[in-house]
Amino acid sequence: MASASRELTEPHVLAHTKRRLFGEDAEESAYAVADTQFSADRWIDDRRIDPAISEALSPFNHVRVGTGYPDLVGVGTLDEELLAVDRLGDQPPLVAVEAKGYTADGSIDVERGIVQAYDRLHEANAAYVTAPASAVSQSSRTLARELNVGVLGVESGGTVEPFEVPRVIGNRTTTETTAIRFQASAQGVTDRSFGLNHPKNYLAYPLALHHPADTETMLEARVVGATNAARRGAAFLGLIEERPDGPELTPMGREVVRFALEEHGSVDAALKTFANWQGSRRRFHDVAPRWGAMTRRVVWAYPATRLLVEELRRLHADGIAEPSLVDLLVYLHELHPSFAIELFVRGTDDARSRVLSPDGDLRREAATDGEVYHSPTVFQLKAILYHTGILTERGAEPSNLDPESDVWKLRHPV
């Protein structure tokens, strides 16, 4: 028992479970966060948590689901053996996990974890309790089956086996659970999202894709050499959809092509016009007002834009005319804590642990360091919002960022 209790504390149990549910074999769009309590350096008996366990559990966030904060929240398509049905509709399920491991006195309260997991079903599609396999009793399994809670048994070597599998159910969504769904979607803000600062590079991709010539060759010749970054950004803005046989225009992407045909007569002529804008530092909305308006339509459809604009409007109404990045993050964290962290703070163990306490509280002092911020948001997305005429200032690389003087002000705070 002593050996098992040392190997299967809650952080160990949860790390093994996260690998099983959302590990290396999971689809690229899967995304999961462990609760901020696991960002602490030490656990029971003041024993230091193995850095490898912390790395496996990161990123951290404090996400409210139901009436509490599950140990793990994630979105992804799970193995068939883990669910009573494959999935709910066309979207992968949102999963909440409660972990139970050996405590200082060697006890494990699996049934309490089952009740906690059951509470998460108000907003999750599936809920599990995970615990050392030897601690799962038949009575616990019966209770879980009655409550539609999955039970996962973890062995000391890291093997995770389903003892009870839950049915996937529908749910209501909140801003908090939406934040995790957003990160798991094709438009989530990750290191694979925005790599270029000017929105013309993204709008040009559907035009080049529709052009009869090779897409990348045409894009590189007329618009931008970083064709892969343009393609990723076009996907994150919902202009193209990545498929096994190559990218395909979405309805919004086809609308961009129709607009180009209306304005220029052909996509070739439109791309020639785009070539004239290379190297321009002027606001795109001022250089090409009609294309700027089209870009604004595209950017407004991006999920994070509406949240940012609405909360900046409220800040202005509250008398904060020129909020700094720190002001914005603190304000957002009060209203939409999970979304604020996912959108602005890097997903690394170091950044999240510095910005959030183990209880999920925001540390304002840490938020004054530009290095903790997510470049695709504070640099690229902010630049895009500037070029579309929404914000008054461009973004900056985290290494050059002073969060206390970086202004996030609406150009027209209606």
C-alpha cells in the first residue's frame, strides 16, 4: 500500500487519465486543461510533484462546470470503449473528470468523486471519476452506473481501464465551458493560429485557392511568402476548411470570392490589387475601405471578437477610456475567467502557474510581464482588429510588450 499510495496520488492518477483520454493519439483538435490546484509544487505530506507530472497535466485553468471545478475539463473524440455511444451529434463531447488518489492517511473517497462528477453533467456531455483500480468497489461502480458517471481504474504502471462507461448526453453551455470548446475548435487561439499581422494575407488565401493556378505559388507571387501561415490563419478565421484531400472554401470563404468577383471582375485581378498593398503599414480599412469592410465582417464572425468588443465597450462605459492590457485581463477574468486565460495567457506550465494561484485567482503582478501573454492574441489578433478599424492601436510581440502601457481601446466605443 505504501508504494501504491506514493505512485497514485491525485496528480499521478489525473496525469495517467489525461494521457488516456487526450493523449498523443488524440485528434489534433482535442484540448484539455487541469485545474489550477495541480499547478502547486507540492501535494500530500509536502512531497514535491514530479515535474514530468506537472508537464503532463498542463495547461492549467480554473473552469467552473456545474457548481464546482472539475480536476480536468476537455473536448475531444474519445475511444469507443470509453463511451456508451460514440459521440453527440457532429461535435466531440465536453468531458469533465474528477480524480481521486491516495491521501496522507492512505484513504480514497471514490464515491465522493462520483457525486462530484454527477454534478458536472449539468454542463458536460460526459463525466468520469478516475481512481486507483484497487480502490474501486462494486458498490461504487453500482452508484456510478445509476448516475451515468464513468469510472476509470488506474494501475501504478499508468494503465487506465474503463470499469463503467457513461452515456453521452446533451447539456447547456456557459461562457466557461465555451472557452474550452473554443480552444478545441478549428478557431481556438493556439500557437497554430495567427502567424501574420495583416488580415489581407488571410483574405487572399480563398482567392488563391479559387484561382486556377497553384494556390501557394499564386499566393507567394502576389501577396505573402509565408503561405503556410496564411493558410492557417484563413482556417482560423473560418474562410477555409482543412480536409484530408486539401483545403476547401467555407461559405464565408466563398462570400469573399464573390466579393472579389464583384469588385474586380476576377480573382486574378483581385490578387493583382492585393500585390499593390504589400509592405503597407497604413490601416487596411483606410487603404481599401470596401475590402476593409469585408474583412470586418470576417473578423466579426470570429468567436473571440464579439466578447472582446462587448467587454471593451463596458469598460469604456465604466469610465476606463483607454484600458491597458492588464486592465482588460483583470476585467475579463472577473466576468469570464476561463475565457480570459485561454485567450490571453500562454498555455505553458510556467505562464499559467505564474498568472494563476492554485485557487484560480489572478495574480495582477504577474500579468504585468509581457512574456506570459499569448502572441497570437496580443500581437496578431490585435493587429487584425486594428486594421479592420475596431481598435486604435496595433499589437506587439510579448518580448517587446509592456502590458501596463499597451492600450486596448475601441476606435468607436458606441
